[in-house]
Amino acid sequence: MRHFLTLKDFSKDEILEIIDLAKSIKKEAKRGEFVPYLEGQTLAMIFEKSSTRTRVSFEVGIYQLGGVGLFLSKNDIQLGRGEPMKDSARVISRMCDMVMIRTYSQKSLEEFANYSIVPVINGLTDEYHPVQLMADYLTMIEYGKDKNPTVAYIGDGNNMAHSWLMLSSKLGFTLKIATPKGYEPKREIVDDALNFAKKSGAKIQILNDPKEAVLEADVVTTDTWVSMGQEEEKEKRLKDFDGFMVDNNLMKLAKKDAIFLHCLPAYRGYEVSEDVFETHAKEIFDEAENRLHAQKGIMVWLDRNRKK
Ligand code: CP
Ligand code: NVA
């Protein structure tokens, strides 16, 4: 049985297999065909943090696959009153067929997965957001940006940056990350990515200059400067990230037909200017919609690999 906790655990072929599934399920849905691949199954969705896209895409996704989603907010279940992760895992996984969790540390997600008897999906941790990256890559394919692309990630070396490091190093494309000093991605995750890059041929650069990162990029992306759980650092972060907004001046340095992606929610006037956001709204909201199709691909893949 496989879990979907980080792209680190997946080979290039497996990532592409999931993407292919997402593509074909999307095509079917666009024709109005909703194949009940997961008929009668229940997906538990545990949220320790807020969510719009992750919740809606998983809940609608499992419904369209013939199953049902169970929304479990931390405050409504005993986990919020101190019931251990491992006990929650042993209870919930006996009653449900799959579990998606959005939590803080990757360690607690792993603990849950270790005690679960059904596949567990990472719906975002402080360290990684792998389900988002599957939607992002699907969007890159749809915009013809999957052939040896250069991706520039500007901003915080957070869960999104870490996930881009995993995707590029597994698939073998160029990734340039620019963060303010002190906000670089975690060293051990960069090292893992550099290791995978030896096999895939990915070129990875960690920089502190957004202009250098964005030069000749095919895809420019960013994320909030203040992730969930960092609210107390907000004032300091807004100062430290000065100069890292993706605005028209920065976008001009990328390739002419570069696309701009954002996992959302976006904070205009901070990590992205209103102009850039609205110019690239088509890509951004295709990306958001692709969360639904990508989530379905991941769930069906995990179901098919249950007995392996
Ligand atoms: N991008 C993303 O995961 O959005 P939500 O926080 O709304 O789920
Ligand atoms: N880095 C952001 C992503 C939100 C989807 C956060 O963790 O809050």
C-alpha cells in the first residue's frame, strides 16, 4: 500500500502515471462522464488548518468518483482536544477507505500514516504541499511548458518551494529559487533534491536575487510570504521580503510567453502585483481547477496500488 506524503517517495514514472490518470479523468469529466472509479468509498479529510481549494477539490473529487467525503475539522474531533495522532489514525482508518490530512509537521503526518491501514494523502504540511504540485504540473503541460522548462520560484523557501524542489529534481527540469537571505529552503531538502537531480539531470539554483532567477523563465511562480501558522511573524516578514514582489518589471525578464502560477490564496501588493495577477488570471484559475482533476488522479492511483 502506498501513501502520498511527499514527491520524494515517488519516481518520475509514478509521477507521470498519476498525471496521465488526472489528464484522462479530466477529459472524461469534460465530456460529462463521471466514472465511479471509487464507488462506495469514504475519504476522511482532516483539517488542522484552513482551506478552500484542498477541501473543495477533495470533497467534490471523491463525490465525482462515486464515493463520499467526510470533512473533519480539528476543532470538531477529539484530535483537537489532545487525542493522539496514532489513535486517531487507528480509528479513522478502520472506518474509511482513504484519508487526507492537512496538518503542521510532516512528522505528525508520517505518524498518522504509520498507524493507518488505508492510504494517507498529504493535504499540506509546513514542509510540503505535494498535491498542489500535481495540479501545477498538469497546468504546465496544458500550456505547453513541460518540455525542458525553466521554472522560477520567487519568495519564501516554504512548503511550496520544497515541493517545487522535489518535482523538478524528480522530473529533471530547471528550477531557480530566489528568496531573501535567511528564508532559503531547508538545507536537507535542497540536498535531497540535488541528489535526485544527479539522476534526472535537473538544474537547481538557490539564489537571493529575484531578477537573476526569473531571467528567461518559462514559468514564474510565488506563494504567500506568511504561511499558515506564521501569523505572528507577519510584520517582520513583510519587511524582509521587500523587493520580492512579482510585478511587471520582474515578469519582463522572463520569456515573452512565460506563464505565472500561484497556488492561492494570493495577497496582491505583497508577493504579486495586481497587474501580474490579473494578466495571468487564466493560468492561475486553470491551475486552481486542476486541483480537482489532480486530486482525482492521486486517489485513483492510490486505490489501484492498494494491494502492491
Ligand atoms: N492552494 C491551496 O492549497 O489552497 P487552500 O489552502 O485553499 O486549500
Ligand atoms: N505556503 C502556504 C500555502 C497555502 C496553500 C501555507 O502553507 O499557508
